[in-house]
Amino acid sequence: MFVAIRLKRLPALLLALALVLLSLLYLRSGGKTGGGTAEALSKYDRAVMIIDPGHGGEDGGAQTAEGLLESKINLDISLRLDALAGLYGIPTVMTRATEEIAYPEEANTTARRKAADQRARLALINSYPEALLISIHQNCFPDRRPSGCQVLYAETGGSEDFAKLAHELLCQSLCPDNRRVAAPVPDNIYLMRNANCTAILVECGFLSNAREARLLTEESYQIKISAVLLAATCQYAAQSDGMI
Ligand SMILES: [Zn+2]
């Protein structure tokens, strides 16, 4: 009897295992996305998940003790989230997909180039009023002890609920001892202050904490973060009338 049940279940188990392995292979090979570019989607056609890898180009953001830039870690996690969303047929738009950014010629100082990039990202984001925006960042602090994630939310409708859900799921999966809570985004974050859609900013962890910085550069940890953020997005969308 026991053997019969086990044999009966074997195909399903093998199928599940094969799907997991295929997902991992797909992500490890930098699999192409289901959405990816704005052009691939008809604007206003349906809601999308917008993934914003923070910083990039001349703006590297924070860095690890070894000098690895936040912009690169943000992009790596964002590309994994984009690939995973594509695998599940969820339409996405990325505000950047490489470390290089093409700045307008007339932007002749670093400050102007950064401002032009932020304006371009905002214009893209605001062309999808029904979107869910996830901006990916890493934290950094002079004290090396703090660790753990934190999710910040914009003032737009739904952002606080989305942030609380994402924060809770991230804490459960990655940092169960984390005492931080989801909080409003500071006033000086241009994209989050001006985006019209539901928007959260995810500080995945602290680059100033050596143990966490190491984790944040690991492929398996980045995939885990992506999977949790995708789960939070799907759960939030399902709770708010299936936007995605
Ligand atoms: Zn940042």
C-alpha cells in the first residue's frame, strides 16, 4: 500500500521537482523576461509591475566594504524579479536593465544627468497609472551592526498596505528577528514622492553589515528576495481586485 501510494505520487513529485529545477536554471541563465520593455506592452492595456533598480549609471549608490556598488546589487535583484515575473506571465516594466544609462547630451554635469535620469524614470512610471511600483535599494549605516530589510511606502492609494504585506513576508522569510516596521518614504525620494501609482521602496538589507552584505551578493539570496517580492505582489493584487 505504502509503495503503491509512493509510486502513484512519483510523477507529480518528479514534475514538481522538474519545475523547480527549470525555474532555477531559467533564473541562473539570466532568462529573458515576460515583460521587460515598455514597448512590449500596450500602455493602459493592463496593469503591470514596474521594477525600479535604484541608482545606476554615474550614481552607484552605497557600497560594500569591498567596494561593490549598491546599483549593481539592485540591478541583479531586479533582473531576477523580472525574470521570475516573466516565468509566471506577469507583465513587467523595468526603469533600467543595465548599469549604463544613456543621458541626454545637454545634461552636462553629474547632478543634471542624475536629475534627467530620474525625470525619465518618472515619466515612464507615470505612463502606467494602474501599475504597482517596486523600487529596489540597499541600506547603509555608519554603525555596522544594523541588519534586516525595511519597506517604505509612497502616499498613493494602496502603497501602505502593499508595503506592510511585503515587509511582513520579507521579514518572515529573510530576517525573522527584524523589529523594524514598514514606514512612509522620506520626502527627498523624488520617484516615490511623484509617482502616481501604488509604490513601495524595498531596502533589502544593509551593505554596511558584513554578514548581510555577503548574503545580498549571493545568487540564492537574491532569488529568495525576488520570490518573496513576487509573492507579495501577487497577494496584494489578489486582495485589491486582481490588478495584475
Ligand atoms: Zn539606494
